[in-house]
Amino acid sequence: MAVTIQEPALPAVPDYPVASPWTDRIDHTRQEFLDELATQDGWIDLGEKHGDTNPVPVVRGETVVEDVEPYAFLAGVVQPPGMRKLWDPRTEAGMMIKRFSRQEVLFYAVTKGKRFVASPRDLAGIQKDYVEPDGSCMIVQTSVDDADLPEQAHMKRATLSLSGWHFKPEGPNTRITYIFQIALNGSIPNAVVALATTETPLCTGRARDLFYERGHAPYVRHENGREPAVIFQTESVTLDHDAREYRCTITTGQRIGDSFEIVYDRQRMYQPEGGIQAAIEGSPAAVELEDNGKGVLQVKTKAAGETLTIVIRPRTLYLLKPLPSDERFQRMREAFLDTLGRARVAPGLSVAGRAQPHIACPSAFSARARAPFRTAPADQQRTASMGNLQHPQVGAHLVVDFPAPKVLLLRLNRPEALNAMTADLEADLAKMLDWFEDENSLWVVIVTGTGRAFCAGQDLKNWQKTAGTSSSPDENMKKNKNGFASLSRRRSKKPFICALNGFAYGGGGETLVNADIVIACEGCKIGFPEVKRGVVAAVGGIPNAVRRSPQLTPYLLTGEPIPHHLLAAHIFTEVVPTNEVLPAALRWAAKLVDASPEAVWATKEHINLHKDGLGVSAVVDAALETEVSKHVYRGENIQEGLRAFVEKRDPVWRDPALGAKSKL
């Protein structure tokens, strides 16, 4: 459906910055929003009937997003149209028609006909951002009429009574509230209106999930009481093919030497090992760019009245998220590489740093691998690396990855057999875990599975073939001091996170009850059905399960699945939707990496000694004699922690200088 309205390349009005003609209206809408925000009462259903006044009720969504500042979420997740398309499937297009200031714009938007309304709708309105002294901020929108935004043929215009996002700081987190009321207009089925009513509040959760998965887009930092004498024209972010390109077009003001900062995300959007490359299109001599390498690009003006575009791209490009099928992935990969092939430095483009990015793009993804992990080809044996770090060679049944600094990911990759354990897979796990134990640059391990199961236990077909021989599973139990998968009774000094992507039975259950942190997907089933097959959960699962709670005993004896209330109370650390399991595991890994490695490992040794049956005094006496505990009080990190406390800053931990192996 053709739209005649086009977004101007330079939307700033001639007398920018200036209040818009609708400032009084948007301020009134802001007050309405604050009134709704202040109460949970008085929500009125405005009807679901056919007719020209067919509205959606006032709806409200709310969530808390961890480890993000309010303005970063406003400007880097909710506001950019390129990000909105990812968390709001109803968005077709969003345009800035006039820009009165950095905070106030006239916008035009088109919503898709599918799901949200019976046919596409468009919106014309005024939007204004507000930032409060306490760090909270908000976006408020309402419909307005303007001669530059005529109604489009064959498209019904909706009336936006109120749209408001509120971002409130709560310690390191941000509470997000979204309140929305719109009259869709025209003849619409009741079911469609009801669907819009239920879907709109879900936008808060979708935006949160996008942040956890991709991070925030770059944005111009807001500074209370200071506004640079620069005309901000447009900002955009493009995530097609995971290019993650941000563009900020400005016109420099008369005040030479004025500056502002663009904040970018080093944790998710742009990986710290690659960083960014910053470029200037248009007038390279008009500004000076300085990247501090810590997520801030400073822009300083050197000439007046020049229009230019600041471009941020990742220095290392890689696909963040695998696709549902290998065929679709190959098409995506070809388009991705084609895009990179065309992305050459054009005339008039000044690049800070290397002109061409390094490309890291795998040739294949497992169909069920989840973001934000990079994976190597799974159809061949290989040796992966993290910088100069080389790990042992393993088979295709085990995918090795380094998804974040200091973190090792091991993914069981036998989905056709529900990741059932074989002798070869167990041997590769043992190699990797022994190597991980001695590699001081890795502090945490995450273990997960591919497909709908975490692990279905021992491969019983393999058991049947080897029964009664010297290589039978029961004989191997006696030889394998670390238990099933080299994990079920391993006493590692380092934290072990189990990312439970699906059900776990038998040895899979024995493995997870020995984990330090268990992130489970909703609805997953756990059980020890060995007794129903004439075998026993004899490689650590029984004592580890009973140690967690004697209430699990009946399910060990009968082989029945463990009820969810017992799992939640005694085994699971956190339960999340399936597609959030790995992001949640990574968040826990990040919390562990934020702490001193020696302190965490010494704490883990106390836990291990208690698992082995020692009492309080015996645990304390034994733990104080370990190399890790001695290093806690004599190493560099305790000094760094104390200095950071006195200097009121975050500590910067070093890899422990440990040589001896921990108790296994």
C-alpha cells in the first residue's frame, strides 16, 4: 500500500531549537499520563463494538529491566525505529517529519494490518521526551493534525489519545511502565480489538528481552542543564544482517569547540574484544571524534554550519542470532556477506581506525542454538580459540564457545538422540572440563543442550551393546571419579551453571543437581527413572538430590517425575521462557565474573567440602589450607578490591596466578 508521505533528510525546523505549536497539548497529555501512572484504579473499558468509534481500552504494561539506566533504555531501545521493529511486530514504519528540539518531534507511523488491526492504520502525532532530576524519564505521544501529514488513500488513520513510557531507576535496575490508549477507527472485529488490548502491554516484556539479547543502540547522552549548540537532525540504527550500524546526522552550530557524547553498548551490541569503528560522512573536518574504548564516543565541533553524519559500526562483524533452519541461515549468511562486500569506504568518508572491519561469520549454525552465542561449524572436529586461548579438540557432539569474557559454554549436540550420553561425548566433556579447571583465564562454565532436551541420560542402546564387558557403564562408573558427563560428582573450584533448555532424565538429572546455578525453561520435566529400567542413579544423583531436600526421596525410589513445586523450591535458581534460558545464564555468569575469582573459588571449595560430609569446623580448617584460600589473602585481587572500595570505583580483577589443580 503506497504512502505518499516521505521522511525529510533534514527534519530540523529553521528556528531549531523551539517549542512546537502543540507544546501545550503534549504537556497536558503528560499530566494525564502522570495521573494514570499514579494509580492502579479507574481503568475503564471503552468498548469492543463495531463502528467508527471503535477504541482500544486504556491498557498498561509494566516490567523491571536489570542493569540498565533509564535514559539508556529510553534512547537506545524504545525510541529508535530500527529497534522498535524488533520488539513491536506491529510496526511497519516510523518517520520524523519535523524536529523542533532534541526532545520534541512531529512523527508519522504506519502499523501493520496483520494482528494489530484488521487493515493497516497510520498515526500522526507529537512526541516529547522528559528527563527528571531524579534520573527518571518518559516519552509521551498524542495525535495532532498537520498540513504536511495528509490522510492517505486506502488507509484509516487512528487517533492516539495517549501513549506514555515511564522509566524509573530502582538501584541498578529500571522499572518500565507503558500506558496506551488509541481509537483505531473504522469497522474492526471484536476479536481484533481484544487482541490489541492484550498485546500492547506485552511490549514492555518484548523490549526488555531485546535488551537482554542485543543490548541498546547508541544514543546521544542527555546532560541535565546543558544542551550543545548543535542541530540534531536524525538518528537511526540498522540491525539488518546484524550490521548494527548507527547514524547520527547533525548540523554544527556557531559555537566552535562544543561537544557531546554518543554512548554505545560494549556488552551486547558491540563486543568489547572487537570494539567499534567510527566514521564521518559529509564534512570530515567539521568535527573531531574520540573513542575512549569504554563505551563513549566524544564528538567535538571544529567548524560552524556544516552538516555531516557520524557513523558507528562494529569493528568485528558476526551474526548474533541463528535462524530457525539451516536453509534460511544460508540465505541470511549470503546476504550478510554480500552486504559486507558492498560496504566499502566511500569518497568523503573519514574512518577512525581500520577502514575495513574484521569479519567473523560461521559457515553453519545449529538450528536450535540461541542468541547471543557465536558458534563454529558443528559438522567437523575443530579447535576454537578466544584470543590466543586454544582448547582441546572435540567432536561435533560437543559445541564449544566463549560467549562472554571469562565464560566457557559447552553445548551437548546430539538432538536426534535427545543429547543422550555416549562414551565419546563423555570423554570429550572430561577433556574440556579438565582443561577449563586449569585455565585461569576462564572463571565460569555454562553447560546446556541442543533441541528439546538437556540430556536424556545414558544412551541405553550403547549400554545394551557393552553390558557385561569391561567397557560397560557400570564398570566405567568405578573408573570415572567425576561421574556422569564428567559433571555429576565433579568437585570443581569454579562455578558450574546448568542452562536447562529442556527435560533432563537419568544422568541429565544427576548432572543438574550437582550444579551451582540452574536456569530452567518453563515446563521442563526432571526425573530419575532409572529404577523403572532396572538400573540405579548411582553416579552422584542420589546423594546430591537428597542433600538438596529429603522431599525428593519418593521420586528417587519410584522414578516418577519430580513435581514443579519441589523443583522450584529445591533445584531451580530461576525459571524463564525457553528462549531466555541462555541469556539468563549469561546474566548469572556476569554476576560471578563481577566478583573476585579467588574469593568465588574459595567459597566454592567450602561448598565442596561440605558436600563431602565435613562439619563446619572441619570445612573451615580444611579450606584455609588450600592454595586458593591462601591466594585470596596474598594475591593481587584482594589489594585491588580494597583500593576500589576506598576509591569508590568498580574493581578490575586479574586472572588468578594459581598453578596447582583443585580437588576434583
